[in-house]
Amino acid sequence: MSLPSGPRLHEHWLSDIDKAVLTACAQGFRARNMHVWALGRFGYTGARLFRVRFDPGGIGPPYVVKVDEVAAIQLENEALEQARGYFHDAAAWQYSPVPANGHAALLYQLLESSGGAITELRDLYEDDGSDDDAICDVLNRLYTNCRAAHSSEPEERLLGKEFDWYQRASREDRVAAVVSPSGNLTLWGCDYRNPLQVRDALLATRSRIPVGFTHGDLHPNNVVLDRNDHPALIDFAWAHDGDVTVDYVLMECSLRFLLFPEHVDWQDHHWVTERMAEEDGPEQVIQRYVANPGLVHARRYIRMARAVKTLRDHARVCMTPAADFSHYLTVQWLILYGLSKLESYPFLLCLDALGVIGTRIMGAPA
């Protein structure tokens, strides 16, 4: 399909808006050919993400191209300018405004990856054949490179304001739909603090938090890998000065809930959830499943716990002396509450964790 005075498109399923924006990007590269693949996911704002090559035959370096409304792309570009001095593993990017149709693009240039595909940390984590050490090595490289950004200073802030972005007010509250405001939460034969009351109490709290520069949306889909599994970060739409704990909690929540099989042995998973509400919980989980490899999902629990232990080890360095593990749990509760509104997150796993963590940080239900 040929476009007037523009590059040749090798995919025809693009919307008119996305086609116009991507064509403008190709024209900026003076490319006559553009190969486009969907990455199969959308940003929270409705942004679209594509893998694109602009050279003839699609053999040039790959880009992740994010298309969104001009205002959103401008804000992300500004955040990237600020992030440049902090995140040493941020991919190079270019800003390509196309104001004619109200949309624009950010192009994240990536290192060449094996087989011509873009590999995400999610792919490595979900691959049953992957070495657990390789996953922890990626996390170690990633968070070591984030150290400058996450170097924090203690500051007292209202949690309701600090975590407003993560409460997803526009989404249906799935917890409110199943829990009575006046009643406690009962799961696995145990009574837990009412999550609605925990939410209100936490959001009204002023707390001493570790403030640094955060990516804000650091999860396995936003960590891309080259053929040597060196990580680079993309998607800085939520980057800001704030509680650095977020960049560890979001990753942990993704590894534990989003990327863990939804159909589990509930008794075993509840045991894991209770252990993970303890600072040395990952080590307890590892020891249990190493000693009992025949238990359901033993290999996955070991992999998950090792990854979480790596995360928490790095978080401990950045949070000191502004916060402790109870603060980590508070942030995890607030983030997980917002994530529970997303249908992709297994709701019962999240609800169980909200009950365990809420009771841990707020005390036993009345």
C-alpha cells in the first residue's frame, strides 16, 4: 500500500490516526519503508504501542513507538527530559508531534534483540525454560542503574495526594462491590480489616516517605531486553518526583499477581500471601518450596520469591533511613487496591492480599 509522498506501509490494520502518526515518523527518518507490529497492549490512557522498523526490508534498529494525544505525549517527553539525568538505562527517544490530528508519538530506540523481536522482562519471567538467576540478574542491573534516581530524602506527605494517580478513580471499584462498608472481610475462614475502611484511613494519613525521582510505572512490560538481557526502560508517562517505593512495589505486584497463574491451590497461595507480608517472607517461601518440590507451582513460587527478594533488597537501600518495611507494605496495599480495579489482575488473589496486608498494618478487625 503506497501513501502519497510517504513511506510504504507493510501492515494495513492501522487506524487512520495511527497510520498518519506513524507515517509522519517515517517521513522524519526519510524512510521509504515502515514495518509495524502491534505489541498487543495499551497504555492506561488508551495509548497504543507498536514495534516499528523504518529501514528497507525492516532490518534497521527496532523502536517502540507510543501514540497518544498530543498533550499526553508532551507531558511524557517533559518527564523524559527530567529522567535523562537519573535513569542510566532509559532508552534513547525522539519526540514526533503531529498536531494536525491531535495525536503525537514518542519513539524509544532499542538495542538490536535476538531474532529481531523485542523481548520484555515479562517474556523472560514467564518462560519456564529461563534460568532464575538470569531474571534476578536483570533486576539487579535494572535497579542498580536506577540508584541515582531513587536516591531519596525523607519528606512528610499526605498519602491521599501522593497515591491519587494509583487509585484509578475512573475505574469501577471491584472491592466496594463485594464488601459492605460496615462489615469486615472474611476469606479462608479468617476475618480481616474492611478494605474500604483501610483505604480511607491510609489516604488520610500523613507519612514520612522517601522522595526521589520515580519511573512511576515500572513493571515487566516496560523493561525491554537486548540479546544479552541488558535492560532498558520505556514508557515514562508517570515519571515524577515522589515516593521511590512505588518503583519496587509495582514490579512486585506484577510478578506476584499479574504474572502468576490465577488458578492455584488456594490454601498454599494464602500461606505464601501471609509470608510475603513479612520482611523475610521471600526467603521463607523459597525454603518451603525447595524442600517440597512436588507442591503445586513449586518452581513458580521459588522463581517469584527469588525475584521479590532481589527487589526488596534494592528497595531497602533506597528507602533507608526515610522508611521501613511497614511503609513498604502500606505502599503495596495502596497500589494493589488500585490494581484490583483492572480486570487483568486476578481479583481474588488481590483481595486476599489486601486482607492480609491491611490487617498487618492496621491491626486486627474490631
